[in-house]
Amino acid sequence: MDRPSPNFHPGLIGSAPQAPAPPKTGVGIIKRRRGTGVYVTWLVAPSTIWLILFLIVPLLSIIVFSFWQINDQNVMVPNFTLVNYAEYFHTEGFFDPSSDKFLTLSSNILTLWTTLRLTMEVMVICLLLAYPIAYFLAMQVKAFKWQLALFLMCMVPFWTSYLIRTVAWVPMLGRRGLVNKFLLWIGIVEKPLGFLLYSEFSLTLALVQLYVVLCIGPIFFSLAKIDNSILEAARDMGAKPYQIFREIILPLSLPGVAIGMIFIWVMIMGEFATAGLVGGGKMALVGNSIIDLMGTGQYPPASSIALMLMLTMMIGVFIILKLVDIRKQL
């Protein structure tokens, strides 16, 4: 049975190659695995060192400084104290009915609430603007080259400097800016509008323009991954367009929506530069409070506020991840 028959012919290109014999022992495999492990370690080492030096160490420093104290000479003293966290929540006269600050929240809590409210407003506006744009690019534009071209057009403003995009609103919305001049020219207003600049309106407008692109991208990629055969099957079964959107498109695009909302949430919660340049400092944000305290050397209270801000950001991200399972996107 083992010997070939006399009529056996190896074929035009010869016999099939024989598979190499397995190693008698696992020594070679162990050596290869050990070598691969060392190689991977050297690849991971630079990023690990970078994270330790510029993320872990600063974060641990902020945590340690938040428990320190400022003496009368405005010098940090390494004394373990919870005074900074107590002052974050405490308001003198909060429980005193005869006080003017009866049941009045602390300035830090009010500042945090202002930051949360502004962030929520910008997130909603960005979602309302980004979803139709992403839907048009993914569902209405059929040619890939036009999808890519239009998507890059949305990304072009993001390639310019953050400072330039922020400062550009000043000559646009100022009392002598282009918007006011145009409104005066067409006769809609009799005098320049003051609320267009250095107000909550201008700050919200600038933040939406700065960060809406962070929402367009994830939603676009989520919509582009939807299989057209599923949509065709729904149409063949008699589903209406709004039913297809509600039952298929919207659920499948929610991971992209969640990722975009996380991007905007994290970025705006720590915002401080735009509030000063476009908002004129009229809205107190948590980032500006931290910058002001650091400018006067009040590092322990600034550290405690930064940690409370980080805790709030983590809670917001946790809530978004609980509402939408973004693992479907990965």
C-alpha cells in the first residue's frame, strides 16, 4: 500500500511538496516566543514611558497636591488636609436662615453647573448639525471619491490652528464686525448688536464651530458601515423610509453618536481659552477657575477643583457608555 503503483505519474509539475516534519521538541518554539516577547517589549516601552512621565506622574502629583495646604506666606505645605475639598462644597451661612447665602450653593458648584449646562447645549447643537451632514455623506452620496472629497472639506477647518479659528470670530461678531455691518446695511437693526460677541451666544457659537467636526467623523463611519443589503431587504418588505431610519439606521449609528458625544464632552468640560477670547470671561467655567488659581500660586485648591472636574467627566463618560454599547463600533 505504501509503494506507488507502476502506473503512478508525478504530474506535469511534479509531486506535491512534502510538509516539513515537526520539531522533535518544543525548544525552537520556546526560543521564538521568547524572542517575540522581547521584541514586543521594546516596541511598547517608549509609549509606556511616555504615559508614565506625562500622564501618571502629573495625575499623581495633582492628587497629592490637592491634600496639601497653603500657609500665610502663600507657600505650599505638605500637610495632609481635607480643607480644599471642604471649601469646594462649603458656603458660609448655607444652613443659616438669617444669612444672605442661606441654601446658596458654593461658587465652585455653581461654576461646575455652568460648565455642565454649556457642555450639554453644545453637545445637542453639534449632534443636530453633525448627524444630517454625516447622513448625507454616507447615505446620499454614492460615489466613494465624492464621499471622501466632501468629508475632507468638513475636516479642512480642523487642520488650521485652534487659536486662529477662535480669534476669527472677533472681527466677525464685534460691534464693527462683518455681521453687524451687514445687518445695518440691510436695515434690520438701527445700531450694532452687543450680544453677538463676549456673551454666551458667541461662546456657544465658537465652541460648536470648533468641535462639531469631532462629531461628524464617528457618525459618518458608523453610517458608512451599514450594509445596503439590509436596507434593500427592509424596502422589499414594505418598510417606510422613517421606519427604516428608526429601526435600522438610527440604532446602528448610535455607537458613532456616543463616540462623538464623548469627544465633545471631554473637550468642552476642560475648555478655558475660548471662554476668555470669545466669551470675554463673562461665563465662569471650571477651566478658567483652575487657571486663575494657578496664576496666583494656589495649587492645592486648583488641584482639588481639577480632580472634581475629572471625576465629573468620568461620570459623564460612564453614563454615555451605559446608554450606548460602543463595542459594536469596534
